[in-house]
Amino acid sequence: KKYPRLTEVGAWRVNRMDVPFYFRRNAEPGEPTPIGGFYTQEDIKEMVSYAADRQIEIIPEIDMPGHAEAALSAYPELGCFGLPVEIPQSGFTQNIFCAGKDGTLRFLKNVLDEVCALFPSPYIHLGGDEAPKGNWDQCPDCRKRITTEGLKDSHDLQLWFSAQMANYLKSKGRKAIFWGDVVYHDGYPLPDNTVIQWWNYRGHKDLALRNAVKHHYPVICSSNYYTYLNFPVTPWKGYTEARTFDLKDVYLNNPSDKAISEKNPLILGMSCALWTDDGVTERMIDRRLFPRILALSEQMWHEGEALDFDRFYRNILHRKAWFEEAGFEFGPALKEDVTKDYKWD
């Protein structure tokens, strides 16, 4: 509510790169059509209540300092150079929140005030992933902050920035979750309410996991091999062979499952993700979820010795008819089940 342009401007984009990022929501015929939207605070309260009735806790993520183009399109002064920012069609850019401006930190703390008022969860996710430092390396405010705080470099600046935000949440009795990117290198210490979410196994193997444990930060295991359920079983547009997996892959070779089996008390558990911003629409979801999510569920909750894969797979096949009768698309489960003419969309 304090920053209405976040929803008036930042919640909307257009589907062509050659038109301005700012436009009226009610476009005239022939004008670009806005894409996007936002949840009202009343919407959020309703969802939090609905989830709580079902013993589900919603944890919000307010990504910082990266993935900030939408906010910077609404409030350019929060970036390093105060210039207008275009919301990218996909991916991310060098435009991240400026860590050198006190006004940017005040803005983010004010946003967190409203977020904490809406979400009773003891955890608030602060992102921290995919934050390129090109602008910070050139920004006078960021360079001054590095000097004033006695920091080593722009990565250390991100750790300092993250610590400010985590300490602010600590003052509210909350824990801060960060993606593993923040612990790829040692530097400015994060406070004791920090939790690390390890994700980028494709790019950095278990580096974030090991560094987090070394510094005694609790860890959520979310390796993109093999807990990212938007990855199809076989290649599909934008998803090469390296971004695919089947039921057998996840059941036998999931790095997150192997980490949990270490029984380290710092490893809190596992999550899985289905990133619907990456070409996956609602009608495509079931065949990606099922049956692979059943293997992940088994790894998350099963006690005792795991079944061998053949027996587990037989159990899965026994449940296939139930899912299909309930209206869910089920599979294909294994790569050899996918025919040449199969369409993931």
C-alpha cells in the first residue's frame, strides 16, 4: 500500500520488446495488451487462511537484490543509476536494487513490514539468487558502501546487504531464507536467523550445501537435479536433454535425497518446485507432476529402508488408474515410455 506503483506499473508488461514498458492497463484497440496482474492484500489474507485450515504454511519470497526489474520499472530511483528499466520478457538483467543507497534499504524494509503483517510464517524468503554485479561494480554509491563498510568486493556487498535485511526480519522474530548463491564465497557474516536454500546443482554441484553447513546455516535441499518438476521427462522447447529427468532418475539419483540421508541436523529437509514462469501453463502441469512427485514424497517422508526401484515402480503403476479416474494426467513416468510423437504441450 505504501508503494502503489509496484502494482500500477510493476505488475504489468507487454508481449513485444519494441514498445514502452509503461502503458495504460485499459488499452485502446490496436494498442499492446497488458500481461500480468497482482494479488490484493485481501487476496493474500484469504489464501493464507485457506492454507492454514489445511495445515499448510505459505512462505512469501521478496527477491532482493536481483530479479528486481519490475520494481525498478516502477521506482527507477531504487537502482544504481536511477534510469528507466524495462521488464524483460524472460530471464534477468544487470538491473538490481542498489545496495549503496540508504533509500533503497528503507524501501525494502517498508515492503517487508507489509509482507510480515500479511504472512504469519516464521520464515520470509529474501531471494538472493541470480544477481549480476555489473552495475554495482560501476555505481559510486555501491563503491562507497564497500569502502565505508570495509568490504572486499561486490559479492561481499551482497552479503552485507543480505545481513541488513535478515537482521531486520530478526527484529520481527522471523527467519530469512536465501538461495544458495549468497554462500558461494565466504565474506561478511550472515546472522543466526539465516536459512540457505540449495538449488543450483547444475551450475555449482553441492557448493552451496557444503558452504552453508560449514558456516552452520540450516539448509533446505532443492537441487535442480532432480526436484524441478517443470523439467519434462524428454526434451521440449527450451529444455535440452540436460534439463530432463524421469521417475528412475529422481528415485535413484536425487542429490537432495542423498544429502538428507547424511542425517545432518542442519539439513532441514527437501522441497520441490514447478516453475510455471518457464513455459509451463496450467494445462501442462499434471503430466509433469505425476508420478515424479510421488518419488519425491517418498524421499521426503518415508521412514526406514527405501524400496528398490522395481518394487516402487510397481506400486506406482498400481495407482495409475486411480489418478486417471480422478481426472489427472499420469506420466509418462520413464523416458522409454515417451513416444517420438509425444507433445509435452
